[in-house]
Amino acid sequence: MNKPLGTISVPPTINLMIERIRTHQQEIHRWLDSHERSKELPLYSSVDIRDSGFKLAVVDTNLFPAGFNNLCEHGLADSVKFMRKAILKRTPGGKDILIIAEEHTRNTWYLESVRILEQIISQAGFNVKTATFLTDQPSFCEGDACIDLKTATNETVRIYCFKKILAAYQEGKEHYDLIIMNNDLTTGIPEILQNSRIPIYPSMQAGWHARLKSHHFSHTANLIREFAGLLDLDPWLFSCLFEVGDGVNINVKDDQDKLAEAAAKLFKEIAIKYKEHNIPAKPYIVMKADSGTYGMGVLPFEDPSDIVNLNRKDRNKLYKGKGAQIVSRYLLQEGVPTMCTIGQEVCEVCIYQIENNLVGGFYRSHATKGDRDNLNTQGVIFKKMCPHLKKYGDCGVHHDISVFDIYRLLARVAAIAARREIAYLEARKK
């Protein structure tokens, strides 16, 4: 058994939300079921949630989660049964699974996540291998078909060269019923995958080469309006206002002015909501690339003029994303200060789901960051949460069950929004 990692401290000012959710519990679950039933939900997802005490909101949704190593033992056990069901739904009778991973072969914590994902699929009753494109380390593909790498916990994970896997498959020497993507395809869909005859999940169209965070939050906002309507509450209490700056270069003065104008509009909208709900705090916003992940290029701003006065270091952070992709479209998102703490460290919630089934997650905490900062930076610490708090009191961080139920509902809403995104992206491709 894991020893408890502490207790999450949550502000008491969301009692009205909790009360309304309890009162309308049956209607909420019927509403969620109507959106989830008979629909192909994302295979897996991770959802970042910030809790300010006066509002709770999803701030990011990842369709290629890379933190399975941060799930507690009970969450991993649940993952096995949910993964089995999800795979068999997509390939009835299938047995052979190929994971396509990121090329983070030097990131030992990512390798540990891949190892755990392999373990989940294997324990679910499938044969599984992991491959990657290895375009940044092609020498791996010159000799053997695979390489054994050490993870952060000194375990071994075997990574295959995808080109050799594909060649063996085409020669009839390998067989796969399903490909599970754990690569967010930031740089696009590789040609060798474009005509794959093997079913691929999540959809390749949902990679960051096509997906936009602003589209996700538009879908989320529509759902949140329905959800809040059931509770007779302002949807703003469960969502973030946002603006988009497109076709800009963060290093060009005119484009900085354009972004500052969009930020000023957003600040004004947030200020109106703060006044409406009697919130004495000062609004702030967060600017980030409208596509991309890993917390790269995420900066908070206290005033629109801060964008114009960015120093070179911060402009460089915003100018390029993962894979050195140049950013020309930014999401300006309402900042949600996190009032959650573990001991003296501020933290935020990350929920993990397999087909909208909770498998736990973790608290992302940071000892040197404040409640308005991006916590997914160097020095971040991941503290496990248990999905079975009522049953297990000794696994991970202890949290308030009532507030956790709201996190859980918001995570389900986010994945439903992601399903709508994927459907749109796939239809557009056709």
C-alpha cells in the first residue's frame, strides 16, 4: 500500500455548487449519459482543472496523455478493466496492439509512462509492442529492430523502430489489430501512417497538427451552458472566457499590439464577471499557443501592456512550441488562480480517464510557484490521487469528496467536447 501523501486543502466558498449538484444529481447523470451513450468517446484523456474557490474550470485537455506513471495502484487496476473494454469495442476479438509513442527516448519519465501503458494493455489480455518513428535518432533503425531503454525507475522498456515494424507487417511477419497513438503528431501525420489499414485510436486527425484549443473550449462552453442550466448557475463559474490572436508574430511590434488589444477586450469581460460575482481579486490572463502541449510557451499576464513589453526570453518561449514549430496563433485564456494547496505548495488537478471512466490522476504541485502561475514547469511535482477515496484511505493525496465530484463531472464534459472536436476534424478531412 502507498502511504498517504498529504491532504488537499480546498477553499470552502463553493458550497452552493456542491449543494446544487447534489440536488440535481439525477438530472446531471441523465444529461451526461445522453451525451456519452452509444458515442465513441476518446480512448483516453487527461484533463487539467483549476479551482479558485469561486469557480472551477477545465484549462486544458490532452488526448495523448503521458503520465500513466503517476496513477496510483487502484487507478492502475481500474485502467486494466476499462482498457480491455475500450479495445474490444474498437476491435472485437483483437489480440495484437501496437503503441506509437513520442520520440522522447531521452525522457526517462516519459519512458516510464509508456512502460506502464504497455503494462495496462498487457494485463488487459493483449499482446503489445511500442514503436516510434525515431526520426531524430535514425541510427537506432540501422541495426536491430528495437532498443531497450531504462526508465526513470530503472525498469526496461523496449522501443521498436516503426519502419521495421511496418516492413514486417507488410511482409506478413507481424500482425496488429489496433494502433494506439501516444504521439500527438505536432508536426503532422507521417506519410507511412496516412494509408494505414490498421485502425488507429485516438484519431490521427486529433493531433496538434490540426487540433486547436480554442475549438475545444468552444465545444466545452456549449456543453457547460447546458450543464450550468441544470443547476441554475452562471456557466462562467465552470468555464474560462477566451480570445484568439491569429496570424501574428510575437516578435513584431504591430502584432504585439494586436494581441494586446485582444487581451484588453478579454480583461474587460473578466472584470465584468468579477464585479457581477463580487470577487475582489484582480483578473489576469494566460497566453499560450492555440495548439500544443507539455506546458510549453504558457505565460500569465497581469495587464495587456505586459504583452507589448515582453523581454526577449519570454518572446522566445512563446515563439516556438514542441518540435520547434513556429507559433502564429495564440489562445488568450482567462486565468484561474488555484487556491488548492498540499502543505505549503500550490497545486492543480489532473484527471485521467479511459472512455470517460475515472482511473485517478494526480495533483501537479510546485514549491516555488504562486497561485496564478503555470505549474507545469521545471520543478513540478506529481502527487497521486486515488479514485476510490471512500474505500481506500491510504493511497495518494486525501481530497474533499464533494469537490472532487465536481472535478470528475467537468472532466467528463471535457472529453465529450473532445469527441465533438474529433468528429468535426474527421468530417473536415473527408
